Amino acid sequence: MTTYEKSFKEEAVKLSDEIGIKKAAQQLGIPYYTLADWRHRQNIHGSQAHVGSGHKRMSGDEKDQRIRELEKQNAELQRANDILQEALGFFAKNRKK
């Protein structure tokens, strides 16, 4: 699957406004329906239409929830890392004897 930069998508939509979707898609070498989808998204979402490949738009509540989940996961990983470091220190100390 080909990915496109946000700026490319925006410029492609502008070009399609000027010369039409079919001609713009042909000129740019992209599928007609891809460009039509970009235009549709831009009409609905405006400047937030093309957030980049693999990134979905999130509401403020979804972002807050995701941040809490990542903070919890980060804390768990830090605890696991601390345990592993203590174990490494314990085994290294016993090995020197």
C-alpha cells in the first residue's frame, strides 16, 4: 500500500478542484477513488482531513484515555525494569564471590 504525505494530498485535492478528479488522478498517477476519498475527507474535516498514514483522528476524551493507558503501561514497564535491574545486581554480586 502506497502512503502519501499530507502536503501531497492537499496539493492533489487543490489540483483536482482546478482540473477535475479524473485528470488530476491521471496526472499524479494515483487511483481516481483515492483522490475522490481525499476530497471527501477534506470537505468533511477541513484542515484535519489528512492526518497522515496510520493515524486516526481522536476526540479529546479518546486522547485523554489513550494517554492514561500509555502512562499505566509505562509505569508497569518501569517496575518490571527495576525488578530486572535488581535481579541483575543480585546475580552479579553472587557471581563475584
